[in-house]
Amino acid sequence: MTTPDPEPTPPDPEPRGTPGLEPGGGGVSPGETPPAEGGTHGISHPEPPELRKGWGPLPLALIIVVVALVAVGLIGMAVALNM
């Protein structure tokens, strides 16, 4: 057997006991609520610079040199084996 739920409490608190309300139901007194927006604007930290989306000249030159050295080495090995 279950016991019935207790009577639900009303969602609004007692207006006379709520701090910050003006007497007579006039609403909230000035300064009781936070401002709608922050008082600061802009960014807090500078953003890092954007990364470039291409190959620079130095990495391309290094890749070309490595490919050329590998090609020369392979050609040299092929010539040495055929002798």
C-alpha cells in the first residue's frame, strides 16, 4: 500500500518573505538584479596568428634535394650492379 504524496508546495514563495521586493508588490528594487550584459567588451586575450596553408620555399627545396639525392643513389647502384 502506498502513501499519498504530500500536498505540493506553490511554486512562488511568500511575497512578504521574499527579500528585495518593494512593498506593495511593486517588483524588484533597482540594483537587486544583475545587468543584462557584461560591462566589458572586446576579447580578453589576443588571438594567435593564422597558420599559413601552403608550403614555404625552404621545405620544398629540402624535399627536392632529398629526392634528387635518392635518385642519384639509385642510379649509381644500378650502374654499379651492371658492371
